[in-house]
Amino acid sequence: MHFSEDRLTHLAHLIHDALYKDDLLDYPDEDKALREIKKTLMDYLHLDEEIDGTVRAKISSQKKGIAEGSREWEILYKKYFEEEMNKKRL
């Protein structure tokens, strides 16, 4: 999934404001906090894209042709995606 720079900035501000409003964090340097939130969002989105590609390749490499969008494809996608996410979290 790809977000524009403006969308990432907006999401970073929403997260920043929610954490501050709920009194979960105080930011000594708000600009640095926003940059860190934005970087974390970008890292997560890149990881998601990487895993998506891996999972799609894994499904398409199977002997039995599985049509994208079919129930079987969806089940395998969710299963493999979860497996890959668990590998990356180590």
C-alpha cells in the first residue's frame, strides 16, 4: 500500500495527538516525535509490501493454479501472510 507524503504526515499527527491527548506520552521534542512516528509508519508499510510480494509469489509457484480472488487463494494468502509476519517479528 502506498501513501502520499501528506497522508503519512496527517496519520503521524493523528497518532501523535491521540497519544498526547490520552496522556500516554509527553514529547520533549514534538518535531522529533512526529518524524519517528512517520518513519515507523513507513517501515511498516514497506514491510507489508514486501510480505505481500513474497506471499503472492509463494501462491503462484504452487503446481495447482489458484485463481486470485478465489476462496482458496484468499485462505492461502491470509495463512502465508501471517506466517511471513511472524517470521519478520523475530
